[in-house]
Amino acid sequence: MQSLAVYGRFVVRAVLSELTGDFQAALPWYGPLGGLCTFQPSRRAFHLVTAASGLSKAHSTLLSAHTLLKPTSFGDDACFVARHKLGDVLGVADGVGGWRSYGVDPSLFTQSLMAACERMVQSGQFCPQKPVEVLSTGYYEVQQDKKPLIGSCTACVVALDREESAIYTANLGDSGFRVVRAGKIVHRSQEQQHYFNTPFQLAVAPSDLQGMVLSDSPDLAETTSFTVQEGDIIILGTDGLFDNMKDEMIIKHINRLKDQWNDADIQDVADSIVTEAHKLGFDPHYVSPFSVNAAANGFNVVGGKPDDVTVLIGRVTVGYPQT
């Protein structure tokens, strides 16, 4: 009955709007976990112009949109960029490499999770105000896979809601995001750690390891919302980025994007950030954010942290929505 009443209100609104000559179809939509979403199509709306780039810890050849038709994984990291009339959604996941000692390829878990999240967005079965539902449903799909997938990962999902001109975020663990406006970070994620170098993580373990492997519910993800403006830059990354590059170093690269820019410029910035983070990770003399955090927790760690690095950049742009 409640859903019928809600739908009735939208019908009345649509009829009244049509009578005034300013018709916009207001359509109710229920997310996979029951959350109500709406979408009012408009001629011009916010969308993201994006770039993806990454480097595996084991390789030095940059993999980006220049070389991959559809970049999805870099080492044990994985990512996705999905567009729908409801909004644009970006996601990154970082696999736990320790599974290799059990004969498990950690990249399969992250790739499967990000692919499930991407399919959900592309099919429209999501609510941009609730990216945690995207993460939860993707995780559930991985758990129910006919061929059992074993592994663990951190994850971060950011959704741009076109109508609200706002981003909604869900971050579990030590991957994360930054929003840069006019050369300053105006919004950011916070790391979630059980203890030093042990982040919150999603996991699927074999029966003989049940109860012995850290496994956090996606509902524990930190969720935020933030109103964005045209020209804002959203950057997502795995910990291979944030453990090796200070925020001011990332901003220095971002500030290369001037008022006059094109898609190639954004890709070049993503590539340059990844290249520097990867290089610093192997610098034994560099005072990295990871080494600073280690010292604060009583560990003597010197230099960068060799790791896979994945970076997604989205520039908030006003224009005709892309689907």
C-alpha cells in the first residue's frame, strides 16, 4: 500500500508538470535492498569524465585506457567505471596477497567483485544515493558464485547522483577517495583498520578456515555524501597510492588540469600519479605516508611500500548525460 501511495504522488506530480508545460517524468525506483530512489531526466546534468590507470607491483609497464580497451585489473587490484542515466559509479578493490600462500590467486576475487558491481549499475538495479548497496549486492553475488571464489579485499565505491549534484560514497578498509576543488581537498575518506596494516575487508574463506579469516560486513563501510560543483576532481585509489603519495603530491598532479582540458589530459594526469606512486614505493630512502604511520604504531619501517597501484579520476562536468 505504501508503494502505491508513493507512486500515486509521482503520477500527480508528472501530470501537474505536464499541464504547466514543464514536464519531467518523475519515476520512483526501489533499490535492491528496498531503498526508494527517484530520477527526473533533464537535458543537461552533471556527469563524470573519467580516466583509469594502474601498475602491478610486479611490473613496470603502465596500463591505462591508452593500452586497455576496458581497464579492470592491475595486479591484485581491480576497478570499474559504469554509467547509467541515474548516475556514474566508480569503484576500486585491493586484493589481499596473503592468499597466495594457500594457492589462491587474489586477483580473481577483486575482479569478480568489481565485475558484479559494474553489472548491477549498468542494468539500473541500483540507487546512486546508496553505493553501499552496490557493494553489498556485488559481494553477495560473489558468495553465491557456482564456482566458489576464495579471497579478501578492501573496496571503495563512489556514485555521482545526477539530479542531486552530489556524490555518495562507501569505503571499507584502506582504499579510498579524495575530492579536490580549486587545488584543495574538500572531502575525503577515512581508513578503517583493525590494527596497523590490517584493514577492514570483505572475505570468502574455505570451510576449513571459517572463523580464522578476517571478514567484515559491507554494512560496516564508511558512508558519506557531498555536494559537488562543476570542475571538482574525484580521485579513487587503492592503498598503493595513498601509502606512497602525500595528499599535497597528488594535488600537484591534479592542478595540471586547467580550465581548457580534454579527455587525454585527464588520462595523462592519472598516468603520472600512478607512475610516481609506483616509483616511490620502491624508493628505500623515501619518507612515505606508510613509514610515518608505521612509526606512529611502533614499527621501524623505512622507505616506500611496494604495492599494486590503481587510480581512477573523475572530473565533474555539466553536459548531456552519458549512458
